[in-house]
Amino acid sequence: MQTTNRYEGRPLLRLVDCLVLDAIDQLDDAKRAKLEALEPTLAQTFSASGTWQEMVGTQMGFADDVQDQIRQFWRSYLDRAVEQQLRADPQEFVIEFVAQNFPDLAPPRR
């Protein structure tokens, strides 16, 4: 999987990826702590308030239940992985999920 230049020139993409990882309980504690520490900067950048998740969600125009929806997709992904006897890769899920649902933010890979 190549993510070397995934975020170059697309800072919001990194935040969306982290939001998806957070929704499926795959965001590590160190990243979560960095994002929480970044909340004042995000609040200033976005002229918003709330948690980093709320601010990213507002910037993206997400519905209030977006994290529940992401978890449903994740469960389906896990079920398919089991059926196909494949390893579930949270980062691969994030890349595909974002590409399918937000192609303007991160176009699908070719």
C-alpha cells in the first residue's frame, strides 16, 4: 500500500482518515492525543468549536450519525474479509472508504 504522498497538499484528508480510524476504534492513542492537542488550532483554522471529530465533521458536512454509518461499513468489511479468508486491514479500509465516499478529497486508486 502506498501512502507516501497521500496527504501532500491535502491536510483535511489526514483528518478525515483519522476520523474514520477513530470511528472504527483503530486510531492509536498517540494520534488521538495529538489530535486532541490540535483542537485549539483547528478551532482557529475552521472558526469552529468542539472536539476535533466535530470540527472535521462540520467541515465535511457530515451527518450527525456519520460515525455509526462508518462502523456499519467496517462491520461489512470485516464480514467480507472473514468470508474470503483475508486479513482485515484498517488502513486499507480507510483508503477505500474515503476514495469511494469522498472522491474529490482522495480520488480512487488506479
